[in-house]
Amino acid sequence: MKIIRLTILLILSLVVNFWLFSYIQKSTEKLYFFDGESEFSSPPIIFEEILNNISPAIQIPFPLMKFNVYATNNVEDTSDEFTATTTGLNIQIFGKYSDNILTGNTEQIFKNFSPYLSNLSFERSFKTSTGNTPEKIEGHFRIFLKPTVRTFFLILLLIITPVVYGFIRIFSSCLRFVLIGSPFTEVLTEFKKRQKS
């Protein structure tokens, strides 16, 4: 029975942890769109704003969280009105330079970034297959965060598993009360036994 409970706890904790980090990834990703003439961007939620309404006690491990930064290039050179060709995305972030991320590819561009301590600022440019700057580009590129393995398991063990365990205990207690009236029925039974004796 204990093995089943432990398995359920681990599965639920992993699901919640995956959901948490996918939410952080979606909330903090930076998207940039090009329509051939103009550039549009969807500003992300700043990481600190996600934590504003969380208790300071729960926030203690968050400065320890580290993320790897990734970039996806889905921008094409449309200078030739008949053919759209691949571009290379060049990014400079925190002094590190990543070049020639080709259209349709995703690459890691920075390791061990702490969004709690600093904003994700970068410079970028595009080039054609011949090394020139494209005159007309269409599509989008995005920059997003994925937790390091250490961060994933740190949050899983320090926060998610204890919280999920607490919810399971509360839920099972409420379910027992609704179905069989426990623990009040047990107290009444014990009280009746003492009266008879």
C-alpha cells in the first residue's frame, strides 16, 4: 500500500513540476514577428512579476533556480519574390555570441541563466546564405527558458513534492469524512465503548 501511495505521489509531483516549468517557459518567452517590412514583438511577463503574489517563504529557493536559454529561428529571407530562403540568426547574449542558427532550428545559446537576478537582454541580426543582410524577412523567432536538471529536481524535492503530499492528505481526509464520517464516527464509537464500560 505504501509503495502505491509513494508512486502516486511521485507521478503527481512530476506532473505538477512539468506544468510549472512549462508555464514559466511560456510566460517568459520572447516572440518577435516580421512581416517583410515591420517587426512586432509580444512582451513576456517579467519573471519577478510571476513571484509577486507568492509567499516570501516559498520564494526562498527561487534565486537558486537556473535556466538554459534557447533560441528558435523561423525567419525566412523573402527578398526574392519567387522564393523564400533560409536565414541564419545571430545572437549575442551576456557576452556570448551564437551565430548561424538556421531557419527551422532551435539551439541553446546560454547556460545557467538566473531570471530572478537579471533580465534577458540580447542583440540579434540575420544573414543570408551568402553572408549578406537580408532586405526583406518574414516569420518569427523566439527565445525561451528551460530549467537545468539540477533546478528541476531541486524545485521538485523542496517545493512540489511536499505541497502535493499536503494536498493528498487534505483530500483523503475530506473524502474519508464525506464517505464514512471519519474521524467523528471513530470518536463516537470510542465514546460509546467507554460509556458501556
